[in-house]
Amino acid sequence: MQMKIISINFLSEHYLEDKIKIADTSFFNTGQKSFINQSIEQDSDWCEVIDKMDVRLRGTH
């Protein structure tokens, strides 16, 4: 339950504009941005999660 609350809070407090890539946001730190970029470049299993987060961050506002 705690993780769901954190997720809802994160999504309600952050959003992505159409022209901004998810790895270029100001709310992720350098390590997170690197992880996102590497996951996308390597087409890793995390791509699906990153894509879902991207969609939700764009649709919350």
C-alpha cells in the first residue's frame, strides 16, 4: 500500500510536457536519467515500465 501512495503522489506532483523526453526531466537525478537512457538504448525489460511512466506523466495534467 505504501508504494501505491508514493506512486500516486509522484504522478500528481510531476508531469512531462510534450516536447520533453522522459530522461531530460528536471525531477530525475543523474543516475536515474542514465538508467532510463541505457534501458531505452538497450531495449531492456525496463522499457515497458519506462513507457508506461512516460504516458502517465504526460496524462496527469
